[in-house]
Amino acid sequence: MARRSSTGAIVALIAVLLGLWWARSTQSSSTSSSPTAKDLIRGKNNTVLFLTTETHGLCNVHVATAFALAQRHPGTSVNYASFPALAKRIARTSALAAASRTDPQIEDNGSPLITFHALSGASYRDVVTNSTAYSGMSLIHGPGLAGAEGLCRVMDIGINGWQVDDHIAQYHSARAIMDAVDPSIVVVDVLLGPAYAAVRDARRAYAVLSPNTITGHTPAVQPLHTMLWKYSLIASGIPYPMKTPKQLLINLIYTYKMIRCAIAKASQDAQKLSVLQAAGLQSIVDVTAMYDPAAPFITQTLPGAHVDLLVVPDNFVMVGPVNLAGVEELLLVNDGAATLPPLLEWVRRGPTMLINMGSMYEFREPELRVMAAAIDVVLREVPGVQVLWKAKLAKDVVGPESRYFRDDEGLLASLCQEGQQNGRVKVEKWLEVEPPTLVLEENVVAYVHHGGAGAFNDALGAGIPHVVLPMWADLYDYATLVEYLDIGLWGCPETSPVWEVECLSSAFVEVLSGRGNETSSRGSIRRANAARFGEQAKKQVGRDVAAQEIARLASL
């Protein structure tokens, strides 16, 4: 048996090495062209075009940077292309930029500071949530070996998941917008696959702006051997650094499985490409070619808030958290508002734990009941703390047999009844104040979130500890990252993505420890570590740094 196991491990090792060699070799012969800098087309000077998805978790960094460009760089023409669902948000962001300009020398001609352009075809959310094969909840999978098939499914949906007609429509509309705007620099979202390919095919000068950490974008440039012993793959759930032979073996097998998945996905993309080329498209950006070493790459990574990297590519710029934190409050001050939004008034009553599972996750009744029971434990064991819970509900949150069928308000009122009645719990389907602004409130002492890049960086910038409840893909990487940095906890790691009351409440109570005169050494250390990152982040505003870099690129 031992010989068979060791033989299997050797076979897996050989397969992994061959797979890694294949992945790297395909980067140089990708189905998508990557022109050299001297061949790139630069259009009108000081003209920027953002090309992004419309989902909040992916485009928040782009929207915030567009705001900063419009607010602080009046000589730059700012254009934003996305799906129609984002149009109102861009209009509001443009108005916010105009209202918050502090330079009296800037003239207002009445035109929007950010010009919106609509992409054609199905949106990213449509692709993910309304696929004929999968529902939105199908994104959810476990970490590591148990979740490998689920991650492969997510890759299938989330990377070039558009049907052929929608792919073609998005590609051509992106090229038409680029021709009309003629930007000197295009700022792209790498998950907007057809538009990303259109940018490369048009040989436009471009930069990538990403919400994710530098770690997630640079595994291919690290020394090959580190993939076997230092860095685990996305969603492995293995702590960094790997320490035990068991972890190394699991990572080896997991890497082998994911390489097989990537090869299968590349084969599917190649088949799709032949159809697209027949329709006049030139290329497709597959999973092996999303990173372009020749393009400037701006990430909201805060230096030091990532795992140790042996190689940091020269084209990366780390700017720290990029969001619209404080913008709403800034406008209230400028407008001389006499009253704060009710939500801010409520938060300012006392120490608050914020629970926000992002824009993609939708609660169903079983998860609502588990979360509510865990909150009830917090109310009993942590005196003086209140809980603000954003609970976005699924359309089928309950079945027709439930007393709360088509009664969302009644369902929400049934959660944490005593806590809601005595004012210590507030349950909202949507937050009237954006989370980046909320977490800056001194009274917000902990943030429970899904592990999205935006939520992670919001908490990082605010200097407060996290509880991460990951459910898919790189959300698991943020769960292991908060524990590596010792600034938070992975809630329910043994049962993820499923929650149980005991492990959930235990994580909540633990993350709330170490405040004031409390003597919890672990909680105090964790809170101090988080505070140090917060102080570092406050030294510069990430959106302003990103905007400055893009303005520089636009003026070359």
C-alpha cells in the first residue's frame, strides 16, 4: 500500500510538472495577441476609457478611480463603458465628482464629468446568474480537493462564459466605442473577456486595474518549483506557508486536478475561437493569457498585506484600498446637512459588528436562521455590542409552504426578534450608506464578510479585524490571508461553505475580543495588527494614487 501511494504521488508530481510547463508555454503562444509597446495605438491625449463589468465586486475599483480622475484631473477626459445596468451608478458618480471638487478655478460647463457608453450583449451578472446550465448559487463550492469540480465550474462560467452571439456583440461594441472615443489609454477589467480581447486585437494602449491582490495575478511569474512547496493554488484552502507533508501532497493532487481543468477550458476556448473567427473576431483571452507582462497592472494591494512573493513584476503598481470611502460624508459636510443618514446615526450609538456578504450572495431561509442564531449568541456573550446585518434575499428565499412566502419583511422581522426589538440588531436588505464609508466609523469594530477583494480591502483600510465566510474561488484565499496576516478569522473552516451556529458564533465572539481594557491576548494582537494596516492605508488614498497613475499613462 505504501509503495502504491508513493508511486501515485510520483506520477502526480510528473503530471503537475508537465502541466505547469504546458501552462507557461501556452502563454507565449496564446490565442490572444499581446502587442509590443512600440506597436500600440495611442489616441487622443489625456483621454481615458474604462471597460468593465457591471457587478459591484468587480467594478468598484474602476468606478472609484473614475471618480478620482474626474474630481482631481480636470484636464483628463473620462469615459466609462459597461453594461446598461451600471449607467445610473456612473451618472451618480459623475455628479459626486462634480459636487466634491474643491478647486474653485475649475469651471463647470454642465456636462457630465464621466461619459457613459453602453456595451451590447448579455451582462456579466446575466452570464453568471442566468446561465441555462447553472443558477447563481451554483457558484458555491468547497475549498481544496472537495471543491475542485466546483471551482472548475466557476472558471467555466466566469471566464469567457458568454454565449457566442453575446460574445460577438460585446466584442464589436467594445471596438466601436474605442473607435469613437479614441482613448490614449484603456483601463480594462480582465474578466470582461470579449472586450479585453477587443482591446488587444485593436492594439490599443491599455492598463489593467484589478480589485484583487498581487498574489492572485502573479503565480505564473514565480519560480516554477514554488508551485510545489510554497504557493498553493486558488481556492485550495491550505494555509500559507504550507508546512506539513500532508498539505504538500494535497496541494500536489489539487494542482494536478486544476491543470486538467485549465487544459479542458483552453480546449473549449479553442473550439469557440474557431466559431468567433468565422464571425470576424481575431482572438479570445483564455485562462492562460489573462496576465500580460507588457501592460501596466494596477492593484489595490496594500504593500505588505499579501503573502511573501519571490518575484514582484516591474509592471505592477500597488496603491492600497481603492473605494469611495468617506465620499458621502464629505458631501454631507460640504452641503451643510443638519442630519446624518439614519443608518449612520444608529451606528454611532455604540460598538457595531457589520455583516455584509457582498452583492452576489443571496440568503435563503436556512442560512438566515443559522446567522440569526449566531448573532443571538453574540448578544448574550458580548455586552454592549450591536449588529448591523445586510441580508440580501434570494427570490426563492422560502418555498410556497412557508408562512413567510412572499413576505420578506415578515421573514426579516422574525430574525433575532429580541435583538431587533431592543435596538441591538438592525437587519436591512440594502445599506443606505456604502460599506467603505460605514467601516470608517469609529464604532464599527469588526467586519464579517464573504472574502471579496472589496470587503477585504475596506476592512484593511479601516484597520478593523475580519471574519471571512468564503464560498467560492478566491474568497478562500482571502480567508487564509487574514489568518496569515493575523488580522482576522476564517469562520467555520471545517464546514465551509456551510455554516453552523457553533463555529459561526465562536468566530464572532472571538473577533470582538481585545477591545478597550479587555485582556484577551489573541484578540488584542489581532486588533493591533489590523490597526497598523489601517494606519498604513490612511497615508494615501488608493483611488487618488490609481487615478494619478492612469492620468500619467494617458498623457504619455
